Amino acid sequence: MAQALERPEGSWAWVVLLSSMVTQGLTLGFPTCAGIFFTELQREFQASNSETSWFPSILTAMVHAGGPLCSILVDHFGCRVTVMLGGAMACLGMVASSFCRTLSELYITAGFITGLGLCFSFQSSITVLGFYFHRRRPLANALASVGVSLGITLWPLLSRYLLEDLGWRGTFLIFGGVFLHCCVCGALLRPVATRVAAAKTSDVPHLPSKTPAPGCLAACGQTIQRHLAFDILLHNTGYRVYTLGVVWMILGFPLPHVFLVPYAMRHGVDEHKAALLISIIGFSNIFLRPLAGLLAGRPRLASHRKYLFTLATLLNGLTNLVCTMSADFRVLVGYCLVYSVSMSGVGALLFQVLMDLVPMDRFSSALGLFTVLESISILISPPLAGFLLDTTHNFSYVFYMSSFFLISAALFMGGSFCVLQKKESQGKPAEAEAASRGLPPQGTDSSEKRLCVEAASVTSV
């Protein structure tokens, strides 16, 4: 059992990949259709742009902020149970939201409860891929993210169709039934990876077991350290740079998904055509994300994946400037096609770069901290853009805001990674010279300590 993770990918790994693909389409693809309901909810509750923006921001933030709690559930119950629990919670939240009478109630049901359920399903499906795939992991991540593209394509079309016939309340009720399919996807995840991880962790010495049971505060501290990788954030400079860059980037990245449809409708584009814009982005990503995954999986580019991610982020920011020039439907279609190229790179490489920067036995906890910090940006970004829109009454400033955060984040990450690589290349000749003299390389003690910390904090998946 302890060697199961070292074997080549078996046939059931592709079933797990299919399950992860569908789960990502159901979960991570759903928040992108929030813009379809933006105008309808604003009219229903007589709310401002900023107040209405809190619904998609809370929903999307919870998809990311629940990472540590998801890690704890995966640690104790495995990915199968966690995915199925998430599907049930998402269903409950959407069904309850169809009966909401105030916008505050919608924040709790469709925002908090549904978002947390989507988080459990989505992040468990991401984590399990790292244990079923090793050699083909970049390709597996890219293929799984195709599910997000399918979701982005189908969710707006389904939302527009149901909204016309059933209204937003009936549509949310139907969505509750759709999210139950996450339970089906979760049932396909064999818990073999959990047993393997448990077998591995049994070989690792656990110091707390030799000491008396810790108090409440000590237990909380151990839990936080295990499921939020603050030690990696402190010692791993690459992880720290990447996390800070992505957190800054996220302040601008989700804005087109929320405001593109109302922006097009404000400038006279038909509702069906406006909804089609998001579907164009999703449909293009169906083909572009696997290509991005194949490109990132090439051995020659393995050490340059973080630079490819930086380049995709920079292109994404520059593309958003197109919307500030014209709101003509044909121009917006061209914008969506170019935007899809950069979005596919960001989507295919986001978690793969994280896997490259941290050891897989700590990936769950590193992902937990990564997504918690992401959620802070996601929570404040749409309301901040909505406040800007209420103040200026000009959508162009929203896209300027998006471009600023994306471009500055790309420049920060690209420059920082170059500096780190230069320092690493300069350190190698010094280590080689020290080795030729029979001296221990510098930093050995800190490296050994870091490895000991990582070995003692394995998170079961």
C-alpha cells in the first residue's frame, strides 16, 4: 500500500479525472454566471451596484475561503465524503435562496452556504488529482480545468433560459438539483489515496503522541499549523512570492465575469447576446486549456511554468483594456476570444505552479492558506468595483481597475522570480566550491530543519 502512489497512473485514475472535471464544471464554473442575475436581483431588491455585488463576491470568496475546513474534512473523512457533503450543502443553499425575501438572506444562503459547499467539492477534487497522477500531473490538471470551461459555457446559457421561464427564484431551485450531481462525482472517488496517505503518515514519528494531550489553545495551534501552511509561507520564498502575487492579481481577475454582461446590456446589447459573451469565453477554453496543459507539461518548460503563468496574467490585464475602447458587440466578441487565451493559461497553470513550489504531502495545507488569502481579495473586489461604478457611473473604470491589478501583479511575480532564480544560480557555484574543499554547503541546517517540519506535518488526502 505504501508504494501505491509511486506506480504509474492506472485506469481508475482517468475515472477520477473525469469526476474532477465534472465537479469543477459544476462548482468553479457556477460563479461566472452570477452576472446573468445581476440586473434582475438589483431590480428585485431595489439595491445599488455595490450592494448587489456582495452576492457574487461572497459566493466566490467562500469557494476559496473554506480551504482549511475542507482540508480538515479530507484529513478525517477522505475526498469522497467531502465532495458529497459539499454537493448536499450547495443544493441546500440554492433551494433555501429561492425563498429569500431580502438581499441579506441571499448573502447567507446562496452566498455563504452554497459557496462553502462548492468549496468542499471543488478543492477535494483538486487535491485528489495530485495523488492519482504524478508523471502526467500537468496534463491531468489542464484536462480537469476543462470542466471549468464547460461550466463557464453552459451555466450562462442555462441561466438565461431558465430565468426567462421560471424567474430567478425558480432558476435557483433548479440549480439546487443540479448541484446534487456533485454527490455522484464524489461517489466515484475511491478512498485508496486516503489509505495510502494514512499508511505513509504512520511511518512518520508524531511527537505529540508521546506527550500529554494538549490544551484547547495548543490543539488549535497544531490544527492551524497543520491545515494552514504558515511554516511554508515563512521559509519558502517562492511560495510567498506566488501567494502574494496571486492575491493581488485576484483583485482584478474576477471583475469581467461579474460586470461584462451588465456592461454590454447597459450599452444596448441584447440580453441573449450579452449572456453569450461569457459562453464564448468558456467554449474557447474547452480547447485552449488542454493545449496550455500540454505546453506546460513539456519537460523543457517544467522549470519555466511560473513565467508562463506570469505572462498569461500580463496578457489578461492588457486584454481588459479593450473594453474601455468600445462596447460594440463585435468588439466584445473579439475581446472574449483574446481574453480566453490568457484565461486558459491562468486556469491551467494556477494550481500546477503551486504544486511545483511545495511538496505534495503539504499541498493540501498550502492550498488551504493560498485559497484563504485569495478569498479576501475575491470578497472585496466586486463590491469595490461596484462602489467605483456607483460613484462614476462609467463601466470603463471597472476594467481599468481590473487591468491595473493584473498587470502590476504580473510585473511583481515576474521580477521576483527572476531575482530568486539569479540568486539560486549564483549560489550553486559557491556550493560546488565548498564541496570540492570538503566543506558542508551553506544553509544545510535550515534545509534539514525545513524537511523535518514538512515530514512531521503530513496531511492525509
